[in-house]
Amino acid sequence: MHESLTIGQLSARSGVAPSALRYYERLGLIRAERTGGNQRRYARTELRRVAFIRIAQQVGVSLEEIREALDSLPESRIPSVQDWARLSEAWRSRLDEKIRLITKLRDDLSGCIGCGCLSLQRCTLNNPGDALASQGPGARLLLPSDPASA
């Protein structure tokens, strides 16, 4: 393997603990080759995959969804800019919706002081008598009307 990294080197470069890297490998998110002494060796290109995994997790994407996205990348060659762009485009609407929800949460809660809301009439968390229960679980005034779109 050309320019390979040990698990310790990949950990140091990526900021991800070796135990997490082994877990990612077990899930098929990253790949390693083995030396004659059964030591893991990672291609330098795995750094990009680990970075992608970390940022996707930080915005709330599940490891299963990350694996599905990474599975769309070619195995026979190093993914190109176009490959990564295609993956990014596939997630664009989902990420835009997450951004919209985070912005709405930030903006709608800006009028609250701790848990004591300044206006219970306008509070997006106030649900007297659980009147919104028929619309589904969660904060119905904050969530999109179609839970599948989140």
C-alpha cells in the first residue's frame, strides 16, 4: 500500500481515537489493509473519509446513512472531486432542512429566558393541554409538517 498510515498515525492526523477508527472499520466506513504481522495500514485517502464521517456525525447524520453515502463512492479508484460533489448534492436538501430547523430554533427561542418564556402566547414550545398530540410526537410547532423530510 503506497503511503500508508498506521492506526496511530491516522488517529493523530484525524483527531479520532483508535477505538473509533476500529469501530468505523468494523462498520465498513473505512478500510484498512493488513501487514504480514496483521497490523492495520490505511491509505492516506482514508483521512478524507474520516473527516467526512466526523462532520456528518456532528450535524446529526447517523452512521448508517454515512455508510450508505460512502458506499456510493467508487472502490476501484480514489474518489474524484466529481464523486464527492455527487455525494454532496444527494445530501443538499436534507442539510438545507437541518439548517432551516436550526435557524428556526435559534430565532424562535431568542425571546425566551431560560425556561421562563417571555410570551406563552407566541412560544413555539407551549402546547396547553397537549392539543398538538394528534399531529405526532415532538415539538410540533418547531418540526416540519412532514417528519419524513427531517
